[in-house]
Amino acid sequence: MEVNEFPRRIRIELLTPAEAAIRAAVDAVEAAGCHELLTEAVILLQQAREKVADYVDAQILITANPSDRTRGER
């Protein structure tokens, strides 16, 4: 990755369907109104989006470096 390149996870055109669905869910919850429970829901969705992005990025690395398949697996 080049130093000036934006990370894949923040480029809308590179999101996976799962990442895009979570992004849409965040938008829908934010549009529902203003309440502490909705804020908590948005935070949880953002955490989920980060976990999915971590997984996708790890899969990209594994594809790029097949010898590193065991790295990051639990």
C-alpha cells in the first residue's frame, strides 16, 4: 500500500456487501432519532463494521501472501 493511499475500509467503492450493509444500518439507526440507546446501537454497529473490515483485510493479506495463512487465525 502506498503511503498516500486511503485504507480500503473507508473507500465506499471497495466495501464488501457485508460492510455496505452495516454502513446502511448505521445510517438507518442515525435517521431514527436521537436517543442514548440509538447512540449505543450505532457504536455497536461501528464496532461490527471494524471487525468485518479486519477480517476482509486479513483475507486480502492471506491471498497476497499464501505462506502467511496461519497468521491471525484463532
